Amino acid sequence: MIDVIVVSTPELGDRTYLVHDGSVAVAIDPQRDIDRLLGAALAAGVRIACVAETHIHNDYVSGGRALARELDVPYLIAAGEAVSFPHRAVHDGDEIALGASFSLRVLATPGHTPHHVSYVALEGGQPSAVCTGGSMLFGSAGRTDLFGPDHAAPLARQQYRSLHRLARLPEPVAVLPTHGFGSFCSVGVSAEVTASTIGDQRAANLAFVVTGESDFVDALLTSAPDHPRYYGRMAALNLTGMGRPDLTPPRSVHGDQLRAAACTDAWVVDLRPRAAFAAAHLARTINVEHTPLFTTYLGWLLPPDTPLVLIGESEDQVAHSHLDLTRIGIDHITGRYCGPLPPPAPTRTIRSYPARTFADLARALGQPGHVAVDVRRHDEWEAGHLDGAVHIALHDLFDRMAELPEGTLWVHCAAGFRAGIAASILERAGRDVVLVDDAFARAAAA
């Protein structure tokens, strides 16, 4: 009987799958840290017989090449992909035997990327599950604009047809997408759905509730949010094929070394919760608290090849952050500080700023010199915003900082995480800031 082991990476909103028959398995769309897959296979008592990619990923560094090399097994990649390493090129209709009655059938499903494929797991020749990558997601589909505006609409039309092709599979077939759990590669996906079938998707997927292909294209293209800038680097890394991450701890820095790093173009990133950072932190450091959103937003903002020093309360926190960053190809961490925070430093180098609520903001806006700054994405702003607020999305802040008026900047987002990053960046630039550490849902009442 075909079974599926899900290995989730909530930090990036993706899933990897081990599809197996109790004896042999295929690893689909593996993340770079392959130890999790090797451990899952060992625990299940199955042998990974091959590795397969549905597409060349834009939102993470694949561990496919490293896993296939370590196990000396075939690496399945769509024939149209211009990868620069040995692999097995697969075409639409190919069937790969894995066990006595377990095989994979390749389906061409272009749309999310031009050469995207899906893999149908067959048991005794009958479809049991389909790994859909960035094609059919739970309720919607993968975005089609990552190759530029000229390709977005043609790929969206291919995406519509690919979803309809997948829908011809039997209704009980399990749908196993890679994206759709928080990844910016997905569009309009409900995070509440954790499992689905072809039958479910025929009833609820965007491709089947719109009136036709043109409506699907319009809905997909107008709903796609801004995506992280590091996406532009991932495909190139994956076409080359990355090795396992080097998780050797970066050199330890203390005292004057840490303060000196903060005074250069390096990014010294404090991983503590935003309220603790606001209360006291080392001057010129940037706060990106270590939550599941850490990887996406630090990767989005960090200029390529910028030296990076991590400040954490423990070795485990820094090590986890280091691992998170290697998943998007950030390997150049030049130092770490672990210990009491803020780091021991002369009083003049310790900074702080207030953390307040939307109720406090409402009172402040009645006074001159106080400005609300909304750092949410453009789609969030358009859905509703504070009257009179200045809107600069967090990912545009460095380019547009000069547009901010003089005065005290009350920085807010949807829940406080992005506002914490923005407040630290603005303070680093010498601005007077207040962190609005509150949920935007409470703004109207305030």
C-alpha cells in the first residue's frame, strides 16, 4: 500500500514528501537540509530509491543533488531544464518503476514554471497520489509571474490547462503540493486546509470555480502578492546544484569586535523578540526576531553578500537561525554572539525605543509631529489602512526611506513582526521611532 511521509518546512511554507510502499521510497522536492529526510526514511524502514523535482525552485535551495549523490540514486528532473549536473531527464508519460507494484508516472504540468512536471504514484498501475509541486495547490495554484511580466499571462493559461489535466485523475487520488503553506510561490491558498484529494479540488479549486480560462488568468495575476527578492537567486543556484549546508558555527565575536561590526556595512542581526529589543539593544543592530517568518524576511532584505553577524540568547537559537538561512543559500555568516542580551557594552552604545499599541497611536496622532508608518505589503494596504498613514512596504524601506516626513515615526504592520524590523532599521538610520506592537485588527477600535 502506498503511504506518504510529509516533511514540512513552515519557515518557508513548503512541504517535501517521501512516497513509499513500505519498502522503497521516492523523495519529492527535498529541502537542502537532507538529514530530516534521511532520518524519516530510516524511522520508516524504507530505502530512498530515487529523488525527484517537480520544478526548479525559486523559494528555496534544493537538497536534491546532494541527496541523490549521497545515496547514489537517480535524480529525476524535467528534460527541458538546463541543469549543469548529471541527472535523469524525464518526459511527459515516462514511468519509473520503484517496487514490485509501485511506480511513478510523469505528467507535464507547465504553468508555475515552463517545464514543471507532476508525479503520479501508481500502485499496481492505479493512481494513488499525485505530487503537484507548484501546479495544483489546495484551493488555487502556484504563481506564474516569477519569470517576468511578459511570461506571466501565457504561463497562467498553461497553469489553468495543467490543473484541468490533473483533475482527470480519479477523485480519491491524494493531492500533495509542495507550495501553499505560507510560501510566496502560492496565490490565494487557505492555510487551514492540510490535506486534499482530486475530488476536493474539482469542487473548490480556483481553476474550477471561475467561469473559464480568462477569469482564472485574471484572478491569478491580480492576486499574486509581492515576493521576496532572494527568489531571483534561487533558480540559478538550483540549476547549478548546491551541496549540503556547512553548519559549522561561525566565529564567536565579543565586546569591541561586535560593536565594530555594527559600525560597518555588515548586518548585525539581533534575534530576540521585538519588545525585548526595543527595551535595550546594541546601537546600529537590526532586529529580526527568530520566528517562522525569520528566513523569508531577512532573506528578502539582506543585500547579497553582505557580512552577517547573528546575536542570540543561546547557541541553539543561533544554530537554528544559521540552518534556516542556508535553506535560501545564505552561507556567509561571519560571526555570532551568544549570551546575555544586550551584549556588555558602554552605556552610550545601548539604545532603546518605545513599544506601544494602536490605542497609543490614536492618541499620538492628535499631536503635531507624529506620523503613522504602515510597512505592510501593497495588497494588505489596499484591503484597508489607517487614514493619513504613510505607506512604505517593508521590502521597499531602504529605497524609499527619504520619503518619510520629519517627526516621530509610529511603525506598524499586521501583527508587529515586520514593524519590529522596520523600527530597528529606521532607528539605525537615525530616525525617532515608536514600535506599534499590536494587531492591526484592533486598529479600528482604537
